[in-house]
Amino acid sequence: MNSSRLQLVNLLAGKSILETIFVGTLAVVMWLNAFPPTFHGWGEAVNSQAIAGWAVNSGSPWERVEVQLFVDGNLYGSQVADYHGPTLLRPDGPKTNGMAITSRLRN
């Protein structure tokens, strides 16, 4: 009777480990699908009402990226990064990944 109980405990422990590995793998795959690590960009405040910079999806560099500006959880502006600027000269991709979001920013 003791050995059957030990086998059951070992079986349940093994099942729990496999379920944990499965759920962890599923979570990582879903996270990478929702937030691909191919987005890169930079932004800086131009003045108190504008932020400028660039954004690119390295996985698809010719695709335009929508940039949204959130401050303290509030959406202050949104724009597609399709501005052409001299600082965006890249030999390996598009030259039109710039963006400038103009909005009233609070201090």
C-alpha cells in the first residue's frame, strides 16, 4: 500500500512539473506574439508641446509603426511614424520612420 501511494505522489509531482513547463512555454509564446521584440525607437522633447523621434519595426522595416504617447496613463497623442528627416538616413532600410507628436504636456 505504501509503494502505490509513493507512485501516486511521484506521478502527481511529475504531472505538476509538466503542466508548469507547458503553461510557462505558452505564456512566453503569447507574450512574444503580442509584444514582438522587433520594435525600436527613440523620442525626445523638442519643446513643452512636442516630442519628436523615430520608431521602426526591425522585423518589417518598410511597415509604418503607430506611436502613441502616454503620460501617467493618459493618451496625449498618436501618430504613424512616416516623417522623412535627415537624421533618419539608414543604409539598410526606409528613411521615413520619423514622428513628431504635438500635444499640450503638463509639468
